[in-house]
Amino acid sequence: MKHFFLLLIAVGFIGCAEQTNELYPIDASTIETHLAELSSDKYQGRMPCTFGEELTVPYLIKDLQRLGLEGIQTRDYVQDVPLLTIDGQMSDHMYFSFADASMTLDKGKDFVIHTQRKAKELNLNDSELVFCGYGIVDERLGWNDYAGMDMKGKTAVVLVNDPGYGGDDPEYFRGDIMTYYGRWTYKYEEADRQGADGLLLIHETSSAGYPWFVVQSSWSGPQQGLAGIDRTADCGIKGWIHLDKAREMFENAGLDFTEEIKKARKPGFKPVALNGKVNVG
């Protein structure tokens, strides 16, 4: 995968209000107006270092001025932020192999992957598949979905959302209210801490809160993040697999997908080796 550094002028919102005779209303209609404007096609998604950003920054600065806010030091509302843009080619296929079966997944239709590392090429070569429940570790809760499993040389397969989602107890992981543990960002971070080779999130529309096409569109094309962060120990490859392929994966591993989810929702869950391997690059 090819990578390069970019320098972004980002909007800063630090400041203090000045005395003004004109009150600027901040209510539902004001917010709706800004959302309608900034989400319009005119701004092309507002991605940094694009024409959409060139339109967005002046728009925000103008409104900060209307609010009577001062700029950051002498930079007049903007601050330099170094970014790393990762623009690579996703493999056309992902391959799963089991004792008595094999699977070939198609890019976009069945899986979407990317990396947060700065590297020319990354692969998963015969990486062992391990079902790690919801991918949550919290000592205070006595919860560890990676308990007893050395993830080196392995790829974690995890569920999106929390164990409380869809349950009867609103206090159990806050019920249907997604906690930070339920977000893909946390799943990524925990898999990094566990030293896994890769992470595959199982997509399910109601649990994720959005359909598969959102995954397809969100992770296609260049991805950006802060530069200067050492990610050499992070998972090389992260991404999503379609629910249908996840079910097929568990079936080929000789496991009942529904029953494994039920087990993952309970305290004391232990990671389950899927007796299979993944290859992708």
C-alpha cells in the first residue's frame, strides 16, 4: 500500500467570546441550517485537502466570527495538523481455509479491509482465525473476551456493538444504548493492544446501526489519520465481513453461529479457535 504525508489546515474552536450587541441565536433551526449546508453535495464530503475543504473552512470561520470568538493566537482560527493519507489497493479476494472446506470472499461484496500502518504492502498469511466475542476487555467488569489467548499470528473475529444490545436488561452494558465498547474504534484499539495480526468485524445492520453499503462506501478510497503515531505494533489489516459470510465461516468451523453469539453475551466467555486460517493482502 502506498502512503504519503499531507499538511492540513484545520479549524480550531478554542477562543473566548467578545462583547457584542447582537445576539447570535443557537437553537435547533440554527443547527439544522448548518447541517443542511455542510452535508450538501456542494461540499463533496468535506474531506481534508480537497475542494470540499476549501469551501468548508471559510464557511466555519465566518460563523466563528459571527459568534464573536477570537482566533487561536495569531493563526486566525486555523491550526496546522500533519496528516497521513493511506491510499492503497485492496485485494480482490480473501481466502478462508478449514479442515474440510474453503471459502473465497469478494472485495466489497463480502469484505472490506484497510490498514492504519505506513507500509508498502501488508498481508495476512495463514493467520489463525479466533472468535473473540465482542472484543471487549475491562478488568472492572471482570470481562475479557481475549482471556487466555495469545493473539500473535492470529486474526480476531469480533461482533459489533455490546453484549447488552437486544437484551432485556437496560443496565447490562446499558442495554440498547451503544457504549464505547460497542464502537468499531474501540474494537480496533483493543485488537492492537492484544497484538493480533488482524481484525475482522462481523457486520449486522441492526447492531451496527447502518447497512452494509455504508461500510463499503466508508472504507473505499483514501483514508486519513494523524501522522507521527507509531503504529508498527498495531494490527496490520483491519476490516469488516458480511454477516452471511460470517455464518458460513462458523458453519465450516463446525460451530453454530447463533449459539456462539449467545455465549459471547455472557460473563466468562472465552475466545474460540475457529480451526481455520485467513489469507489476504
